[in-house]
Amino acid sequence: MSPKAVITGWGKCVPPVELTNQDLEKVMDTNDQWIFERTGIKSRRISHVEGTDLAELAARRALACAGLEPEELDLIVVASTTPELLCPSVAAMVQDRLGAVNAGTFDLNAACSGFVYATANITGMIESGFVKKVLVIGAEKLHIAMDYRDRSTAILFGDGAGAAVYEATEGDAGVLAVDLGADGSMGYTMVFPSLGTRGEPYEARPIEDVRLYFEGQPIFKMAVKGMAASTEKTLERAGLTVDDVDLVIPHQANARIIDAATRRMGIPPEKVFTNIENLGNTAAASIPMAISDAAAAGRLHPGDIVAFPAFGGGITWGTLIMRWGQRTEPVGTHQGELPPTDATVFDLLENNLRFFAPLHGRDSADPII
Ligand code: UT7
């Protein structure tokens, strides 16, 4: 029997500076009640450091949790829609900082489905025997692509990183089945126009091209149907039914999407883990951060069947069905922290609010609030 990919370590890095709904009320026409009712979000984080820094700390915490040394890793994969650089990859930078000298590295972009895509990739490599110990990280600094006066996008997204260590293990536990899907014809519904090579390299871009272009309603509908259909398909591949599922840890897109998708499948809310309220939608980082929070909250038990459905830009979707391993407690903890900051959230967003001001009939030199 071939080995299975089992999660043996988990960790997250949540940057300290919060952007609350009340903060957003100061810069756009919105209110806490609307945001919370429509999304389940009260606050999200704005990172004062690069996404690579968040990825590194989440990785160190996941390695300590697994009781592994960086030199033992065979592979590091980072899923990100907002990498600090395209080359070198975030994974390569993290490898250097950790001293994971025996690990290959690559980044992968499947937007909010990135963690599921990365896990699907490395599961095949673990089952074939090519690698034995792998670190998968989801890391995002999404605030870089938001216009904080655009109420249709900036309310949703936040920064953060989560990491999981996978190890080749004999037995019943591990990834049981995966489903990956995409519909590139709908890709226009969620676009970061300025974060690639499109256009002349040194041409100044129109301001509106620098921010996320987003059609919330079609994405909402596709996400509900897509996550439900993908989960059902993956369960079937694993020879299981929805009744076998002990816990769903979905991509934290929007509390209403999670609620509607799991309701559609007949999965009761007490079997669904959410942590979107204080983190917002962190794209590829959301599932690995939620794994850490679910473990800390005692929601994961040995042998549990756990479903991880995701949906995001591309558009892409995917689901993992996993049987959780024996261990639910960390082997060790990593004590490091991010460098401290005295910056307020409006210090961190000042350049952003000035840059996009002309799109909202304001002058860039005006007071930001
Ligand atoms: O993670 C990757 C996948 N992405 C997602 O999962 C996001 C999917 N989409 C969504 O989460 C939702 O579509 C949003 C949260 C973005 C928007 O929620 P919605 O329920 O689809 O609202 P809507 O766009 O239909 O707007 C309803 C009303 C409109 O007013 P009228 O035309 O009915 O008078 C909007 O102008 O709410 C208004 N509105 C707001 N009001 C206060 C829109 N945004 C806001 C806001 N605050 N922030």
C-alpha cells in the first residue's frame, strides 16, 4: 500500500494591526451591521511586514508543532495570490530563512483555492514516494491590491499566513481524495490587473487598474454551488457520504457563502468551522489558518473525516477529504514573533487612501479621514 499524506504540524501568523468595521465606516459609506450581516466579518488584519515574513513565522510554528527540523523537509510549496516577488519565489525565500537546505521549492497561484491545489500536488508526490516531508504554506498580503474606499472589495479581504506540515505515513489516515476544477471563462469576475506582466513594463497604469476588479454577486453564486458540488464529488471518490463528515474547514470566503454551501449539502452548522469574524477572507491563507484555530479549539479528533472545500479567482475550486491522524496536540511551540510596530491602521493605509483618492472625487493631498 502506498503511503498517505498526513498533516502532522500546523501554524499560523496573524499580523497585529486590525482594521475593524468601525475603521472602515470612517473612510467609506458602510456600516458595521451591513458588513457583519452580509459577510460575518467584524475585523481583518493589515500587515506591517511582507507576506514572506508572515509565511516564515507560520512555517516555523508548523515545524515546531510537527517536531521537525527544517533540514528534514523535502519540499516547500507556497500558495499565494500576492507574492512579495515573482522571482525568487516566496517558497525559495522561506527555504533560505529556515535553512531548509534539502528542500525543493515552488510557488503556486490558484487564488483562494491555493492551499487545496498545493495539497493535491504534494499528496501525489508523497503517495508516489518522491517526497516524504513537505511544508505547504498559504500566505497573503491582499491589502496591497485593495482600494480602501471601495466598499465592494475592501470590506472582505485581510492579510495573514497559515502553514501545514505533511508527512508520508502508512495506515488509514491522510488525504483520501481530492477534486480540482476551474472555469477560466469566468476569470474576469475577479482580477488583479496590475500584478502581472500585461502591458508595457514602464507604462504608468490608470489608477483603477491597480486595484482588485471584483464582481461579488456572480462569484457568490458560483462559490455556493461550486463548493457544494466539489465536496460531494470528492466524498464520492473517497467512498464516503456527507453523513461521514465530522468537520468541514472551508475557505473563509464569506460566512453566508459557507452557510449556504453547507446547508445545500445538508451538513449542520455545528460540523462547520469558521474563523472569518476577526480575520476576513485571507484567500490562500484561510484554510491553513483555520486548521490551526480548529486544532487549538479542540475541534479536531483522531480519525475525524474532515472536508476542505475552496473556491476563488481563476475561477478555481477544489476539495480535499482527509482522515485526521492520531495527533491533535503540538509536539512543540516556536516562541518567535513578528517585529513589533507602533503604526496605527491608518498609518499603514495612508498611501493607499491617498493614491486612490481621485477615484472617489477627492484630492490626494486631502486629510485621509
Ligand atoms: O474568496 C474568493 C471568492 N469571493 C467571495 O467569496 C466573495 C463573494 N461575494 C460576496 O461576498 C458578496 O457579493 C459581497 C459581500 C461582496 C456583497 O454582498 P451582496 O449581498 O452580494 O451585496 P450586493 O452587492 O448585492 O449589494 C446590496 C446592496 C447594494 O445597494 P442597493 O443597490 O440594493 O441599494 C449595494 O450598493 O448593498 C450595497 N452595498 C453596501 N452597503 C453598505 C454594497 N456594499 C456595501 C457595503 N456597505 N460595504
